Amino acid sequence: MEIAIIGGGVSGLCAGCLLAEAGMHVSIYERKNRVGKKLLATGNGRANVSNADLSACHWHSEGKLPFDPGAYFSAADRRAFFEAMGIDLVEEDRGKLYPSTLQARTVLNALRRRFFAAGGEEVVDTCIDAVTRTKKGFVLESSGQTFSADKVIVAAGGMAMPQSGSDGKGYGLLKALGHKKTRTFPGISALLCDSPYLKHLNGTKVQGSVALYRDGEKIVEEEGEILLAKDGISGPPVLDLARTVGEREGDYAVGFPMLNHLNQLEGYREVLEGRSYLPMKVEDFLDGILSNKWPHVVLKECGLKGDEMMDGLPWHDRNRLLNLLFHFSMPVTGVRGFDFAQVTCGGMALDDFSDDLESIHVPGLYAAGEVLDVDGDCGGYNIHWALASAHRIARAIIKKDDF
């Protein structure tokens, strides 16, 4: 049995390992000069491979998911898969799971070792331009070369991080074979915002809650470290908001406090209101509670001078200042594009595939990972989907062909 896998990412390597170990001859065709480039960049180079919380709500699609990724590829399955390669996982904030080395290369090297040990073959610097179904199987074309296979798995990724080789090429291959594609947009990415203070605040961090508003209504709120940049905001609680902004039109804005760790400071508004009547300069009042770049913003927004006295402020100025400390807002103008996004929302429509991710139009053709219309939240859910979909396909092929 000759298996061709288009794309050397996590899903391609995982499926390749399982199928090669089942006795099939597996070739992975990778357009870049090495496999796993996107994996090396995930989790800031540490490879956030999964999450302790595998609730189904963490995966999204325009259609119905063919199976529950967390239930199908369970915590026990995940543990067995990584332990078989000699990798132990450790849990960090928000349930994120990483290799204990905290290095993505650990995962990539282990996958490649397992693949090669089973007799798998990597064919790099090879872009598959077309896939054709024949009476005998499939023919893959690449710059004048042709390759044959009995079954094909398209695991070419989506459009996020195109520098890694994930530039939407897989969509064209599947569309040419009769499959539909849903609307695609960047996910797990920073929000672009409009504020005259962003350049000044570049690099500032806030630990707290960030709320997303659409047409003036709060629709979601997340907790964590918020990072301000010269063109918008990012950080773990912000990245998941990109999907919400991308999936529906509206006037969006974000709001968050300037103050850190408000969840640990119960009744802090009353504390600061009482303190605001002390005979101290405004700049000294702010210096005690804000990181160094925020006082400039407060003074500008409130039209105050730093040497004014807090106990001499009119009520409306004092109230406006206090309100701003607890809620600073900016209009959202968009999402950083695919060059910066970690995942593609949308992809090849799921109703063109069976529950085992085999094409209903072209028997023997499968699709795995990000090329499909499935995306997960920030926190390891997209690599988990890559692994789950690869397992699903490999087990289906092995069972179907009685290996």
C-alpha cells in the first residue's frame, strides 16, 4: 500500500508514523526544505501541543464537526502517543501542555525519528501542483515530476504563517477534485486598534480582563496578560477574540483596566476614591498605582496637569479619572493578517468528507488538520486537532485495508 501525504506538518507526520508502522509505504511531500517549520514556531518555540481541558467547545467550524477531537483523541490517547516517543508533557497556565524540555524541536525530532524508524520517506523541496484520480489510484504532479499512490492525505495546512509553507495551496488541490471551501480569515491573532496613545504604550503589559464589544454590547470577556503594541493589542486573552471579530461584521471595541490584578483587590474603587481626597499631586497619586507609561494617558484624557492637587479636583474630573483607571477603551479596526495569525478560521467544507475524513467525492482521498474547516482556541487546541484528525484517518485506512 502506497500512501502519499501532502504536507510535513504535525498532522502529516503523525499520520505518516501510524501508517508506516502498520506496514504501508509512506511518502511525505513537503514544499519547504524541511518538514515541521510551523511546529517549530508554535508556542513561542516551545510547542503547545494540547490542553488539559479537552471540552468540545474549544473547536469551531461553520459545519458540524465529524467527531469530538477531545473525546476521540482523549487525554489517555495523548499521553500514550507522546510517551511512546519518550516525551513527557507539563502543564502551564490556562491548561497548556508542553514537552518537558519546553522546546518544539523535541516534538519534531521525536516525530521524525519515529517516522524514519518505521520506514517512512520525506520528499522535501517538492510542491505538489495537482492530484489526479486514476483507475489504479492517484497521480501527483510536481514541476514535471510525477508520483503515484494508492491513497492520498492532504495535510497542507491553511493560510496562517505562510513563511512556514502553509499558504493555502491545499485548498486548490481539493477544490480541483470537487470540494467546497468556506470563507477563511485569520484566527489567534492580535487585534488592530485605533488610539493616539498606542505608540506611547508600545510594550506595556496589563494583567487583567479584556472585554470585546460589538455595536456597544459586551459579547465576551477574557482574563490574562494583555500586551499593547504600536498598532493594537495582543496577549493570550486577546488572541481568541480575533475569531469573533472575523466571523461577523460590526463596530468593535475593546475595554480593559489600566490597573493590574483587580481580581485580587476587592473594593479597590472605594479605596482609590478615598485616597483621591488626600493632599497629593495627581502625578504622585498615579505613580503609586500605575505602570510608568499610563499616567501620561490619564493626564491627556482627563485634561489635567501632573502638579495639580488631588484634593482640589472638581467631582467630575475626579470621577472621570477613576473611571478611566478601571476601563480604558479603544475601537478595533481589524485583525492582524495571516502573516501573524497562528491559525486559519474556515477551510475545506466538512460536509464533503465522511466522519473518517475521507472525501465523499473521491474515494481514497483524505484531508487532515488545518486545511479543513476546523480551528481551535489558543492553548494547544489546533495541534490537538492535527493529531486527532491524523489518528482518525490512519486508523480508518488501517482498518479498511486489514493491516
